[in-house]
Amino acid sequence: MKALYENIDKHKQGASFVAYHSVVPYFEFKWHYHPEYELTLITKGEGKRLVGDSYESFETGDLVLLGSGLPHTWSSEPQRGGTSAVVIQFSSEFIGSFLRHAEFADIERLLSNASSGLFFPSVQNRNTVTLIKKLPSRTGIEKVMALLDILRQLSIQQPSALASEFFSPVKGKESEGRINKVFTYIQKQSADGLSLRKAAELVHLSDSAFCKFFKRVTGRTFSDYVNDIRTGNACRLLTETDRTIGEVAHASGFESLTYFNRVFLKKKGMTPGAFRKGIRQ
């Protein structure tokens, strides 16, 4: 999918890098990229996080490091009390002046791995989270040193990669409206009857052309991507409600319980029942 380029320079205001608190009613779906690295901590809110071809739920405490040029967005519905995040963005030119030294080898490795996006479980990063929250209020050399300390702490963690090795970003403004239409349609209709033909009609493509387009820009088929979203919604229902497995399957948009069980096992490596049991334990 083609992402919108975001110019970070206008936010720097003479500083070496950007660090700010973002407080909004909700996280708007904005599929974009920029050459800067980005570290984002969700301080309040929940919804869906899209990084490359990774589509997962997020909640308060979500901590992700993004490499240069990696398309991404956080998306949520309007929530009581709003949503908020701390966003840190820094260029390769800025951090590169430090990476030339041997003492920064671990941080260099961390940033190299961030090309696919890295998720850090919040339970492992309480001290790091505190530093991140304080960073926007720091100034001068103290601010630079704090960022380096944050990266040092993250470099000894064990994060999980987000985007798959098959993801190949397509960037530019030309198809931004087209892709946003498709994604909005999938998100709103995932629990109901989704139609490949309807998705193709939204962007004025034939069924076959749409399938090729979708596979080229996401690295997966339309049906596989839809199943990812439906499985994610099913995980939320299995966690937050007492609905039966069959009711969860239907509410998530799966046509049959058998198909739901097969897809869930493939995506999560366990049955829906085992997933719920593990959560409750």
C-alpha cells in the first residue's frame, strides 16, 4: 500500500530530534512513513496498530520502535477521556554520529533490527517507560543523554519483530486515497459480509487487478489479511467477554465454527478454547 510521507523537520524547532506528548480524542487512521526512526509509547488508549504488514491490537503501555521509512499507523475509536502517546523521532544523521563508536554497537544492532518494527512488552520496561515519559520535558545535553540511555536500555531487551520479511513498502501520495478506502472498508465491515468485489469496486479495479495490487503492496492475499483482522477481533472477544466460541466466531465475521477454528489455530498456534484458558490462567 502507498503511504503518505510525513515531514518531521517542521516539528524540530531547532532541536536535534523530536520528542513530544500527543493528546487527541482518538488515534486517526493515517498510513504514513518518514525517514526518521520513531519510538512510540501509548500512555492512554487502545485500538489497532498497523506496522508494515503487521496488524495487532494495542493498549496502554504499548511500546514500539520503528525503523526508517517503515509505514505505520495507530488507529482507535473515540474513547472517553481521549488517547495519548509519547512520540520520539530522530534521524539517522543525528544518531549516526554516535554509532561510529564501538561503545554503541548494541544500539546500532537495535536500530538495524528496527527496520521491521520492534515491539517491547511493557512489563520488561518500567524504568525505560519512566524515562520516555520524562523526555519531552528535558532540554539541552540532558535530553540527548536521556535518549541514548533509553536506546541503551532497549538494546538489552528481547523485543518481537512486527512486519514480516516479505513486506515491501510502496510509498507515495498517488494511491493514498485508494488504500485508505480499502482499509476503512475492511475495518468497518470485518464482522459482517466482506466482499473482495466490493473492495475492488471502491478503488475502481477489476477483481483480478485488485488481487494483484493487494498482494504486491501487502505481501499477502486479501482473504489472509481479512482473517488476520477477524482473528484479532476474536482474541479481544475471547479475552473480554464470556461469549461461547461459536458466538465469538460469528461476531468476528467467520462463516462457520469449523473454519474459525482452523484459521485461529493457523494464526495463533492454538485453538480458541486453549487461548481463552491461557488468558484466564
